[in-house]
Amino acid sequence: MIWMMGRRNRALIGFVLAVWLGITPSAWAELQDGNWFRYSTEHFQVYSKTREKEVAARIHDLETFRATVLAFLNIKDRGNFGQVTKIFLLSNQKDIRRVFKVENASGFMRPGIRENLLVVGRVGAGSSRNTNHIAFHEYVHYLLRNASAHQYPTWWDEGIAELFATTSFKRGRALVGEAPAGASLTSQLYGDIPVRELLDVSGTGRLSRSNRHRFYVRSWLLVHYITLSSESRERKYMAATSRYLQRHNQGDLTPETFKELFGIEPEVLDSRLLRYASQRKPGLAIPLESIEFDPSYAREALSKDEIAYELAYQTMLQNTPYARLRFEEILRDDPDNARALAGLGVIHQVGKDYEKAEQLMRRAIALAEGDYLLHIELADMLRQRCGPNGVDCPAGVDVDEVDASYRRAYELNPEGLETQAKYGLSLLVANKPDAAVAFLSRAWRLSPSSSWIVVNLGRAYLAQSNFVEGKRLLNVALGWAADSPQAREQIQSLLDEAEDRERTIP
């Protein structure tokens, strides 16, 4: 056993493991050790070990930004949509790649029905990028999609996010519309994408790096022009934009729709954007006194085991070896830590060691039966073994126990988004579509942008033979999956199956 070796040998083994994980010992210590705090606001939980003054400034920016976007777009404030948004403010951007295994990014957001995760690293002193750029960009997507549950064309979705990403706060005002860092240089180096080509882009995942830069800059410029320019007001482009987005959401776009609604050929708009790009583009100043926001927060210190759990939980699917070591460290200090036992169970589940995973899950539940999350983890693990339809279970897996575990989680946390959604899915698998629609609809109202909920609610409607609503929701999810070929294939298969079933009904 490693822990029976001498101190020098243990240090050597630790160094080897760190190198194997892609994290040097100093970086490892820098990330996990030190004084970590959780800052809780009305809408966010921020985890950081940076100075409180710096974190407080970021929290003020986040809460102010959230209120600014809602005011600018006239979106009704619906709170957290049933989800916690956790933000990890890391001391440097390298940890995003080393620990979270996200390459070529200075930040990312991972939505989920349990919680949203937003990870950002501190911007270096010499960077021209807005400190909040990544967080602002990603959070706009979240607000917009939850506000309407609409599909948006990719150019608008990314362009409006870039428009808000550079928002800054000066002299009691929120300034919206400043140019992203490097926008002019990108156009000079790579050239501009013609508007007609821009309108046809569906997802950015397949674009090369240079084309992705071009796409973001051009989308920002087009949205800026039709939203903030003096011409946009004179020509009523905002009204045209509203109609265009509605037509897109209904799947009713043709190559001529843009000209029809905006009254301009895309090629003519190219020349206007060329002139507009050379001008000092107007922004919008919103007095902060005109919007409501609360930057107050509660601050609590986290123990070494608490931050180890948070880091392990957030990385266990992307960096499983790292997460496993963190869970094992916690259990050496506290062998009866139920959440860490369940986390280690998920690690064994990922490795397809289901027997060990189940043992750990059941031990965790025995220690903390009232923790709804543990019942969800057990049910998820059992359902995964039962195949995509949830009923082809191997020997030793009881379908009724899966349903009972989801039901118990719901009983323990009846207002929770995940408990309602997962219990609704278990009812669908149990061939109770009416009850499934009721639970999944409630979950959808809390989180309109969740593709997982939309797909399963669509399936529930199809199980009721409500083909109109079922296909509508599946088509929404299909549009959201532009950058995920596997998800698109699965959703398209459900749509094809629905078409076949619909044709057989008299």
C-alpha cells in the first residue's frame, strides 16, 4: 500500500501520479490548498480562493449584468429557473485545461438539470479581454433560452451573446455594445464572412478555428447593426428581427426570408456593414439606478474536504483519475462521508464495475437515507444498466426499485427540478404517459432550455399519441443539438418513429 511506504517514497509516488494526471504538484497544491470560500447570492454560488475584494467585484458585475440583460431585452425575471448556477473563479486559466480537461478555452458553461457550472480563470494583467467576457457570453445564452425556450439562428444566438459579453460598468451606468477585443484584427487577418453565408451557419462546432473567429466577429457586427445603429431604428430592423426569430422558431425560413422581412438583399447589407465597421459604433448606456439588482452575498469558508468534493464532483466524468483521488482523500479523513462514497460509486460506474458501484451507493444511502441526491444516483446507475428503454434490465436489477428510488428522491425534494424530471421519466418508462407528462411539464416550466427535459417530454406526448406537441418539442431539441451529431441522430430517430406511428393511425 502506498500509505505504508516511507515519506520520501510517498512523495515520489505522489509526484508520479501528478505527472500522470497532467498536474504538477505545485499546480495541484495551488488549486486545492489554501483558503477556499463559497459566496452565495440570490442567483449564484461563487467558489474561489482569490481575495474577497476581487470576488465581491465579480459578484457585483454578475448581478448587475443579469439585471441589465433582462432590462435590455425586456425579459421577465423568473429567478433561477429551478437551478443553482455554480461559478468557479480559478486563480489561472491553465487549471481549466489541466483539471477540467477543456482545451483551448479560457472558460466554459455546462448546463444541467441538477445545476449549471460556469468555470472561468482570471485574465492576465496584459490581456485586452474583458475580465467578465466568458461568463457574460455564456450566461446570456442561459437567460435567453430559458426566457423563451425558442430555437435561435446561430448568428443571432452567438451575436447577441457577444454584444453583451463586453458590457462594462462605469460612472453608474451599464455600457452595452463595445467591440470585442481583437475584432478589427480578426477581420483584417481572416476577412469577413458574407451575410448570406453567415445566415446559413448551423452550429459552430464544425467551423475551423479561423472561421469560428470570423463567424463570432461578423455575428456581433450584424447584431450590433440591427440592434443599436441609427439605421436600425429608422428602418425598424428590431421589429423585423422579432419576426425573423419567430419564423425561425417555427421552422419557416427560406433563403429569401431575410430579404422579405428586412427589405434588403444580404449582399447590399455586406456593403453597409463594411461602412459601419469603419465607424465608431454607438453603444447603449443604461443607468444602474433604473434597474434592480442585489450584489450582497453570504461568505462561508470551505474545509479541505468540502472543496475536494466540489472539484471531484465537477470533474468526475471529464477527469476521472483526478476525481477518484479526491474522493479517496476525503474517505481517508471521513470513511462515512456519504456523498464521497456515492461519488466514488459513480467512478466505478464509469469503469463499468457495477457491483462495486452498487455497494458504495447502498452504503451511502444507509448512512444518509434522507439525502435525495443519493437516491437519484442509485436510480441513475440502475437505469443505465437497463439499456436505452429502461426496461431491458440484467439479472439482479429490479425495475421496480429504479422507480421506487426516483419516487423516494421526489418525496424528499418535491420542488426540485431534477427530482421532478427524473421521476417523470421513470413514469414514462413504466408506461404511465399521462403522469409522466404532468411531472415533465412542471420541470420544463422551471427549465425551458433543458434539452434533456424537452426530449423526454416530447417522448411522453408521443406515448399519449399527441403527435403534434411531441414532434414540435423534438424539433426544438433537434435545433438545439446543431453541434452534437450523436444527439441529432437520436432525436431524428424519435421523429422518424413518430412519423411512422402517425401514418398507421386511422
